[in-house]
Amino acid sequence: MTAITEEDRAPHAPFAVQDDLRVVPLRTPTLPPATHTNCVIVGRREVVVIDPASPYDDEQARLMGWLDDAGVRLHAILLTHHHGDHVAGANALREATGVPVLAHPATTERLSGQVRVDDALYEGDLVSEALSVDLGVDLRVLHTPGHARGHLAFRDDRTAALVAGDLVAAQGTIVIDPPEGEMADYLATLARLVQMGTGTVIPAHGGAIVQGEDKLLEYIGHRQMREEQLIEVLHARPERCGRPIDLVPPIYPDVPPIFHPLAARQVLAHLLKLEQEGRVDRPDGSTGVPGASLYMSASMAGWNAELPVFRLR
């Protein structure tokens, strides 16, 4: 979260990672420092689009213009997860092209009444087989929970390139906001991708990350550092206790106060993981995930009042 005050350094013009993996960054109302979300076009002549993200008419027209100029035939819209800065252009692109929208069932549930999802994608699916079309890419579906329960990534089995959605970013880190975000799941997802072998990563925000495995390891190390920092802060507090919002200033000193409630949700994600491991508890005896997710919420006011005290054991 410390990158939230930085200027966006991401490319805003279309770029290619491979002949069959091309990216059109689209302007979206996303979390700083990002200002755009990467829409990924997979295939050469026969293609699918991953995350037509923008709610803005001019950006939707720009994507349609790119598809027309490229002379491709669109077969489907795939969604990595349900957040608005990934799906806001899905309805417009479906209406313009008539192609179906596919996503994980958990994403379908979260988008009920907002985006109609026509079919489901599951762990291990090959997109070409699911659509009965030859994309020229062995694009495999990976269920990658952590940032969102229904989060999907898409892996080119030939090159190990990964369309990562919100698993990593080229600049800054990823918000894990319970209950939709789950820190233990997120770390397990990153470790699994390292174990599988990952090449170039196309994140949702920012340019391609050529040393993808190094970035995944960096993210795992960063989360471990934050966890150790949190334990040290709790250890130094009276009775080794604190609410998540109380722990934000020493952990995120450079994050502006307006973002402290969101940072508190990030701290909460770490605390819930530590609670599962028996390393912290709650003096009031409460259980479950307190409060509600703030990420991509219109307002952050008042949410921190719902979060209980956690105690280092």
C-alpha cells in the first residue's frame, strides 16, 4: 500500500508480450497509483478478451477500434474476478459483439444483477477446448484465490506466460481485504505459481514483468516481512493488544490517513491468518471475519469501528 502516493508509471499505449498475447491498457477508476487496467487479447486471428475493464465510453470505443484494426475474430470475454475495474466494460463489449462472458462461479455470484455471465470456467480448463475454437495458444485456467474467492489467472502452457489479474502488480502490491481476500490463500496461490514455473507475467496494472517468478518470490517475501513487522508492533503495545486501525501508522507510516481504513483491512487479513495459526486471539471472544470489504468501495468512512482488538499470544 505504500505505493499509493506514487505517480503511475505503467504504459498506457497498447503493447505485445507475444504475438498471441497483446495488451490494451484501459483507463479505469482503480486504486492509485494505477490509472489503467490491462485488457489482454489472447490469440492471433481467433481471440478472447480478458477483463474489458473500462466503464468509460471513449475507452470502450478504443478497445473496439483496436479489435477492428487488428482484424481479429472475438469468441468470448473472460473475467479474472468481479471487481469493477476489471469487468465494467463487459456488458458493452458483449452487446457490441454478441460473444459470451465466462468466469468462475464465485465471480458469477458476485456479479449477479450487474454482469450476466454465460458459462463457468474451472481450474484446469483449456480455453480453446471450452470454446471449441483454436486460439493458437494453450491457455489454461488456474483458480487463484487470495485477492478474491473466484479469482482466475490464465497460463500459456507452452511459454509459462501468465495473465495474472490482481495477483501481482508492476508497481506496488496487492490489497487483500477480508472476507473476499484471504491471506493464507493468497500466499498459497503465489507459492503454487512459483512451484509450477512462471515466465513473463502480465499483471492487471502496469507493464509486463519478464522475470515473473522473481516477482512472485518478492511478493511472498514482502508479506512475510509485513507479518513479522505486525508481530513486533503488537509485542511493543500495552498488553500486546490492538485494533487493526491502531496498528496502521507504525506499519504504513507513508500511507495518507484517508486510506487508513483500507490499510486496516490489510492488517486484518494478516491478523486473521495469525489467528488461524494460533498466534493471536481476540480478548472479546468474537469469531469470524469482522466488518465488510472496503476495496473498490465508494466510501471508507466508519468501517474501522467494527474491527475488534487482537492480542498477541
